[in-house]
Amino acid sequence: MSIYPQLTEIFRDTLDEPDLVLTPELSAKDVDTWDSLSHIRLIVAIEQEFRIKFGTREIDGLNNVGELAALIETKLGTPTR
């Protein structure tokens, strides 16, 4: 099961971008409303939704949505898509 539908909802709500389409290559530089504060809100919302916790190093090492999705799937023990 892909986590992208859940991630898309979180990103759209948090960034107030109702038409945002998540792709593995998408990064903060691609979305005007994705700033440092909204990044923190995204991480908190993702942690709550998936009932996981990220370490600071894990978050700092992320470059795009694909890497974030892979990290979530690793923490959940599900295969990366």
C-alpha cells in the first residue's frame, strides 16, 4: 500500500495547497508555501499520522518527498514503492 495518498493530504492541508501533486522529486524549493516553519508542521503532522518519530539527522538528510516516503516506509516496515 502506497503512503502517497496520506502524504498528499497532509501536504495539501499543512501547506494550504489544495491542488498540490506529490512526486518523489518534489522538494521545498518547488512549493512557495513550504518554508522552515511549515516544514516543522509537516514533520509533526506526519509523525502523528503514521505514529512514528524522526530523528534530527534523519530529517536533515532528506532532499525530497521520495526520500521522505522511503524513510516513512522504512520506519513502518513496509516496502518502498
